[in-house]
Amino acid sequence: MKRILLACPTADVKKYCQDDWIEMVRKLTYPIDILIIENSNTPSNTRYLRSKGFNVVHKTFSKSLPIGGKLKHCLNFIRQYVIDNNYDCWFSLESDIFVQPDTVERLISHNKQIVSLPYFHYSGEKTKMLNFDIWNIIGQNFSRTMHPMDSFNLVDGTLKKGYQCGIGCMLIHRNILNRFPFRLAKKGEPDFHEQSMPDYYFHLDLSMNNVPVWIDTSTFVHHRNTEKRWEELFNNPSLQNGKRNIHTS
């Protein structure tokens, strides 16, 4: 039996679905250990999660540090924890993602180094499955969030290769974590994108090293995101003029 660590960053902004997530996690049928990296400005939510019996590490950051920097630190803490404690795999299950009780068994059964279940991003009419189309123009790869109709064509119940499908519900083998830390590019570097998060660069590094990422298209998981948060992102001027969806790799 594989040793699996379920781990994710979270904060009190996720309290709108936190109790439901806790209940869902307790129904998972595969024996797992759980680690939560709580990064709220105060330790109140950390104390609450600990009262529910979870192993919780509280991380505080400067308010001036962008969310990408916070996530990079939290994800690398999880990565090192998996390596140091000799887990076989990290089950990355974000704190607003809801799955079926047998999800860990389903992912393990594919016997892949990285395998995930698909989910939708954004809300309302902007909703899209988190997976990217990728094409090559004169030796340069370009990618864009997959059109909703194309994503439904992708979903036929089989295992498929994906690109930029997030880490919301993903099983990652320790061998992959040994090779690829989480990072952000710096301004001026060729792969820098202002709004990109560590999971974007994680997928980019995997792609550049020809490491396949697999998606089990036999089911979707529920991403309980909030419309208010996505509206704030869409209204951010730095995300206009196509910057939201177009990336090069």
C-alpha cells in the first residue's frame, strides 16, 4: 500500500466551504495522512482546524508579498515534507475542491507519476475546464485555456494527456517532487508572466522536460470557487488585452 499525504495550503478566505471540505475529506476511503498549511494573517483558523484533529502548520507572510509568493513557499514546504517523510505520493487536494470518497484509489489505479481529475475554473458564463490547448508556431509553443466545447469533447472516460490543468486534484509521485520544486519567474526572464502562479511554472517545467501529465476524464470534481473572487480578477487591468489566457512556453 502506498503512503499518501493529502496536503494543501488554505486560509480563512476559504471558510465559506471549509466545514464541508473537512467532512468530505473524512469520508475518503483510502488511508492517508493530512497536512494543512494555513497562511491567514492571524492564527485563529489554524486553531480551529487543529481542534478538528488536523496536522496544521501556520505560516505568516508580509502583506506586501503577492499571493503567488505565498503559494510558492507553502507548496515547497509540502514538497519537502513529502520527501523528508518518505511518502510515496502527494495527493494535492485544494481546499475548495470536492471529490468522491474513492478518489485516491481511482488515481492510484492509473499507476502514473502524475495524474489528476478535471474541474472547472471561473464562474458563470466565463466557466471553463482547467486545461489548455497548446500549439507550436515556428518553434515557439503557445497555449490558451481550452474552449468549453472542446473540453467536453475531451471528456470521454479515458486517460488523456493534459497541459496546465492545475494541481487542484492531483496525485504526484515523490520522484517528480524530487526533480521539480515550485517556482516563480522573475520580471525580465523569458517565461515571466505577471499573474502566473507556481502551478503554472510547475506544469511548464514538466512540459519542457517531456514529463506527461495525465487527466482521468471519467469524472469531474467540484470546484467550489466564488464568483466575487473571479470578478475581482477579471476586472484587474493587468489581466486585460488577452493576458489572462495566453501564455508561451
